Amino acid sequence: MAAFNEETTAQNVIDALGSEAVGKTFVITGPSQGGIGASAAIYLAKGKPERIILAGRSQDKIQPIIDEIRNIDPAVSADFVSLNLLDRDSVRKAGEDIKRLTSDGISALINNAGIMAVEHFTKSKTGVEAQFETNHVGHFLLTSILMPEVKKRKGVVVNVSSLGYMYGGAWDLEDTDFQTYDCWEAYGRSKLANILFGIGLSKRMSAFGGAAFSVSPGFIPETKLLANSDVSEKRLTAAFEDATEKNGGVAPVQRVATIEQGAANLIMPALNPDLRKSSGAFIVECGIGSVPDWAGADQAEKLWRLSEKLIDQEVVV
Ligand SMILES: NC(=O)c1ccc[n+]([C@@H]2O[C@H](COP(=O)([O-])OP(=O)(O)OC[C@H]3O[C@@H](n4cnc5c(N)ncnc54)[C@H](OP(=O)(O)O)[C@@H]3O)[C@@H](O)[C@H]2O)c1
């Protein structure tokens, strides 16, 4: 098996593991043009999958990716499904719409959609802080709805996290209402949740031979993530210093990566059979990254219970 590292591109992953995509079904959230999820979808299309479902809130931004997939390989079914992660009704409907398209099961679900550093405290319809709802709770609900399909193919779930989880520090998962709101702390907590959800899923999915991972795609300034946030450079510098202090002087340094390098981190765990034995891992620069002691199995269980409480539903995998 090829060795992967920080230089690995999505094309390298397809060159090495493309045969693992043949005949498979992939679901990716937030694959808008110019983003990491879109790149992941385009490279997966080169591996002759059966179907790629692209779920997001703006069809206009996703249709060009569907057109590109059809151009790469007209035999691949590429479908848009409307999904607004800030709206539970939309998530439930998207889940059912996806299930109708995937009666043979889902090989990999890539929970990629996300927002970053919403400057002022904003809540979803159901009253949850917007970054936590979009980046974690919405994906928790969607994953729970799609799990029977993932089970059918002993599939993989990939949560797109970030080394920016450090901006949240050692969160005790108690204060979800932010008595004092900080846009970077909130982003960090949501990205920590992506890691913990991967750990919680891995434990449960191992019972049926499935696997789950969280990944850091690297720092990719060319996507819309930074532009869509209302963050100033001054605020970014302050957050970086704060995160360094919260992590005992260790700075959350992410090397600048290209979109294709970022996308490699999403598709490598989705395709790599050799990685299955490391289910639950946090993938960084296409290798296995480390997480601090306070981001372990106990925290993952605590997050699972909190998430169930927030969606008012027990989730049994
Ligand atoms: N770029 C980086 O440096 C970096 C670093 C670490 C981690 N990440 C993570 O990588 C993932 C992808 O980010 P990106 O850099 O590719 O940014 P991006 O281009 O802004 O893509 C984000 C995607 O999420 C979608 N989205 C946002 N809110 C949504 C909602 N309520 N419902 C459904 N979809 C929603 C966006 O839809 P619209 O296009 O309609 O807005 C877009 O498709 C994110 O989870 C991010 O946290 C990125």
C-alpha cells in the first residue's frame, strides 16, 4: 500500500486506491464549488463509483460539480439533495431523500459541510449555537438517519474536523449556551465535537464491521470558509495566541495545503482498507494524528449523550 503524507493529493489517493471506489456509493455534505468537499467528490468520480450524492444548501453552487462528475464519467450517478444543517426538518427530509437513493447502502458518508467563526452569537431554529449545530448536531442527526444504509455496506463515516479544535481548549461539554461567546472558541468546540463523534461512532460501528474517522484537511485559505466568516485578521491573531495558551504553549499550526491535498484527507480514510484497524483515529496530513488526553473515550460518550439530548432522540447504531 502506498505511503501517504502531507504532500499527498486526492489524485495520488485515487492512483493508489481508486479500485476501492469501484461500484460504491458516497454521500458528501457541503460540496460547493471551490471547496474541499467538491474536490473530494470530483476525485472519487475518477474511481468509477456507482453513485455520488452531493447534499448541500445551494444547488447553484453544487450543480457545476455534478456537471463535472458527469463529464468525468457519465456512468456515475450524481444527485443533488437539499440539506440545511441549521434546520432539523431539512436534515430529516434530506436523510429520507438520501435513503431513497441508496437502497443498496452507503459505502462512505463524508460529513464535510461547515461554517467558521460566526462573529456574533447566533442560534439555530432549535436554539443551539450555530457553529455547533451546523458542524456537529446536524451531522449527528443526519448520520443517525443514514446509519442503516451505512450498515448494509459495512461503510465508513468521515467527519471533517480541523486542528482548529484547539481554539476550544479542554471543553467540559457543559456550557452549550455560551455565557460568554467567543466565535473561535465556538468553532473549536464544534471541531472537537467532530473528533469525539468519530470516536463514539467507531466504538459502535465496529459491531458491524464499519469504521469512523475524523480528519483535518489542513489550512486551505483558497476555499470560501475564511471569506464566508466575518473574522478580522486582528481577531484571528488574538484567537491563535489564546489557543496556544489553552494548549500549554503548543500552537495550532496547520501547514498551508492546496484543495487537492485537503481533499486527500477526506477520501483516503473513505477508501483505505488498511486504515480500518485504526478506526476512530484523527487523520492529519494523511497520517494518524494525535489528540490530547481530554479528547478521549469518556468525552466521546458525554458528547453522544449531549447530542441525543439536543435532538431529543436516542441514537442506537
Ligand atoms: N479551509 C480550511 O482551511 C479548513 C481547515 C480546517 C477544516 N476545514 C473544514 O473543512 C470543511 C469544508 O470547508 P471548506 O474550506 O471547503 O469551506 P467552504 O468552501 O466554505 O465549504 C463549506 C461547505 O459547507 C456548506 N454549509 C455551510 N453551512 C451549511 C448549512 N447550514 N447546511 C448545509 N451546508 C452548509 C457550504 O454551503 P454554501 O456554499 O451554500 O455556503 C459549503 O458547501 C469544513 O467542515 C471546515 O470546517 C477547512
